[in-house]
Amino acid sequence: TLEAVVSTQSTGDQLEDDNLFPDKVGVAFPKNFMTMCKNILKKLFRVYAHIYHLHFQIIIELDEERHLNTSLKHFVYFCNEFSLIERKQYAPLSDLIEKLLNKDNE
């Protein structure tokens, strides 16, 4: 949808914003840095959900599902480690995430 494209562009602009992600030593991060990062990661998770729900057959045809699953697993571990996304946000992929994370505990 157009809304999703605009949201993705907005996220890309945020990632390139030197005020949000300073690239010079000694420049402080903004006070709302964590809030902005959490919002960006929430949007990135929605991209994963979109890919899995609407494009996964193509991923399988390309024999790339292991790479996508590994990427998602690392994303979830990172977000969980630093409490960046609430667990309820994972709902669209909760079954898959549970399987991926449980493989590590077997």
C-alpha cells in the first residue's frame, strides 16, 4: 500500500538522519533515541511479517527460507535482549518465532 511505502521511506530517512544517529565522536544522541529506535524496529518487524505472509512462497522457490529465518531469529534475539519490542508485537509471527527460538533450546 502507499501508506506502507511512505512508512518505509520515512524509516529510511530516519536511519540516515545524523541528528538521530550521530556519526561524529562526542555528539550526543537525542533524548528520544530509544523511542525512535523502538518505532523503527517495530516497522522493520512489520516488513518481516509482510514477507512471511505475502511473499514466502517466492522465498521458498529461491531456496532462501533458511536465510530469512536466521535473519528473523537474530532480529528477535536482539530486540528481546534490549527490550526493544513488546512480545505482543510479535503476534503475526508468534508461532514461527516460538519454533525458531525453541530450536536453540533443544
